[in-house]
Amino acid sequence: MQLAIVIALTGTALAAANLSNQGWTVWSPRPEIAPRGYVDAVHSHRGEGRSMVLSGDSNPAVFGGWQRELRVEPGKWYRLTAWYRAEGLDYAPRQVLARLDWMSASGHRTDQPDYATAVAAEGDWNRITLDAASPQGASAVRIELLLLNAPRATVWWDDISFEAIPAPPSRTVTVATLNFRPSAKSDPVGEFIAAISRTVPRNADIILLPEAITLVGTGKKYGDVAEPLPGPTTARLGEVARSRRAWIVAGVLERENATIYNTAVLIDREGRLAGKYRKVYLPREEVEGGITAGSDYPVFRTDFGTIGMMICWDVQYPDPARALALRGAEMILMPIWGGNTTLGAARAIENQIYLVSSGYDYPTEIVDPNGEVRARAAERGAVAVWTIDLNRRIRDEWLGDMRQRMWKEARFDVAVDPPGRK
């Protein structure tokens, strides 16, 4: 096939009748739930031609859409790009689907479809992109632009392209997480720094320390060790980060005027405070000790990828990890005191994300998106190290790319009212 096949619906001569000449047809599993498909001469992405339209046609069971089949080579990488604008949607991520369905020479599906989940809005139009490898045994692909359960919706599709691309290079990060608990009360931060020097390899890209490293073992109260950020502790960790050219994540107690937060800090390779996360879910004991809860789930873009942070009790609840993953985090760094390891694995699995923990009464480990422990520091003073390729696709043999499926099949549109809200 050609390097690029561009399917741009432009030009005044285009009519509904010749869409089939381009290979586009409207498909549905049952005629009674098929969307209405037609060509619109008014709306187009560039304002100079026509677009393919799908209408829900007041049918709550509507499912189907435009499809076209093209030849592919097994093992090659391809990029689908498509533009759409829509009206009348209830929840676009679930109701508007662009996917690649890989087919064998006999016309059978060779693997699970790949769903486009990268969407960028530009004015009234949205650009959807998907990079995917053609599975072994595939000789064709069906490009499918679908509408699902959207009776009031009208969706315009335009400027659709499908092209061969180079395979993405590896994007590796070496993660080191420390299992350590200071024995002295005078300078726990100094003990952590000494432990890093003894155990963490020089090639680590990011180093994780546990929760509340300024408090543990001191016998002091939260207010006794709380400090502004940046502050003395971030300065000391910054010296380590700068000397090692590594990122560092650690738990501290942060003071902002009269308010104290349980905070995780992110130090960059230059030793600067690059970000912080204030623990959202506080156990009763911390509330009674005067800690104030945070109110956001920020993500941070590093030189190797996008990360988020959680702290201890956050792992008990599904929404912190879910929010971070939805905002683009590829890895969560979790300083923790103690907690439920089953829930930790669940957070990795349900969000298809890497979860790295450093704990006192919780395992210090690196968990992959399948919930498998890839490295664990079982003894005090040990470090768990693993190199992760963030570009490696993780596919289930039967279910396909679970990260794609979870984002497209998750029912975030079904609201759950909190207790007490009227």
C-alpha cells in the first residue's frame, strides 16, 4: 500500500452515491439500530467541502457507523487521524468511537480492535489520533467511525487519514524505590539521604521515598515538623537529586500559614521543587491531628513521561488513581505508611498504570498494569529497581489493549450521588 492514504471529503462533486466508490459504507449489527448516515455539504473541517454524518435519529439503541476496509502489512505500525464535530451527545468518550478492526485474508478478526483515545479539541472540531501495530496474521483493517447509544446526537466526520509510520522507539525510565525506616530521632531526612547513597544505583531516573520522612521515628507531632515548600527538606533532597541527575519523590509535612498538609514533593534533576501533591483522603487520625485535606490530583510532565502521586490512605479509594490516569499519568508514585496491597494492585489494574510504592508497613515495590509485582525490596535498607518501557503496549491475549478498552467502556456518565446530597 502507499505510505499514506488520505480520505479527505472535499470538493464540490462529492455526493452520497459515490461514498461507496471510496469504500465507505454504513454498518450496524442490526438494521433497526443503524444510525442514519449521509453527506453534509455545509459543515466540513476546513470549511471548503463536505463531511460524512451520523445521526442517532431519536433511537436510544443506535449503534453503528461509517466503515472502510484497507490493506495492511502484519507487524507494521499505522496512524489513524480523524476530525469530528458533534451536537447532542451525553458523554462523548463513550458515544463517539473511532477504531481499527484488524482482519485476516479470510475476513475474520485477527485481534481485538484498537480504540482511539487521544482527543484534542480545536474550536468546534476534535482531532482523534491512534497509533497501532497491525497484528500478525492481519492483511486488512476496517476503519470504523461509530455512534453508540446517542439518540439526540449528530456527528460530522472529515479529514480522515490512515498512514504507515515508523515503530515508536523505546521510552525507558529506571525506577528505584527505597525500603527504609530511620532508627534515630534526631535527623530522619539525613538517614534517608545516607540510605540513598548506600543502596540506590547511579542510573536511577527517579527515586521514591516513603510518607512523612520528616516525622517518622521522631516521636513529634505534625506541627513540630511541618515546613513551608520549598523549604529545608526540599533543599536537602534537591542536592541529592542534582548530584545524581535523578528525580525524587518523598512525603513531607507542609505548612502554609496555619494550615498543615500531608504532602508528596517532586524534585527534578536540577534539584528544584517541580511539583507537589497534597493528600486528599485523610484517615480520621490525621484529621484529629490537625491535618487539612488537599483538593486536587495534579499530574507532572517529566523528561521521560507523565506521572502522578498518591499518599497512603488514597489507595483505599478508586478516584485518586482514576483521576490521575484520566489526566494522562502513566505512572503513580505512592509514599505510604501502611495499607491494603490488594487495593494497590487493583488501582494498577483498573487504570492500566504502573504503581510504585515506598512504605514502612506496606511493601516497597513496583507493580505493572496487570497487577504483577515486577520488583520488591523485601528487607529494610533494600531498594527495588526496575526499568520500565513506557512505550511498550500491554495487551491481554483475549481482551486486547485494556487501557483503551477501559477508557472507552467505563461509564463515567452514570452519576453516583454522594450520601447526604439532595
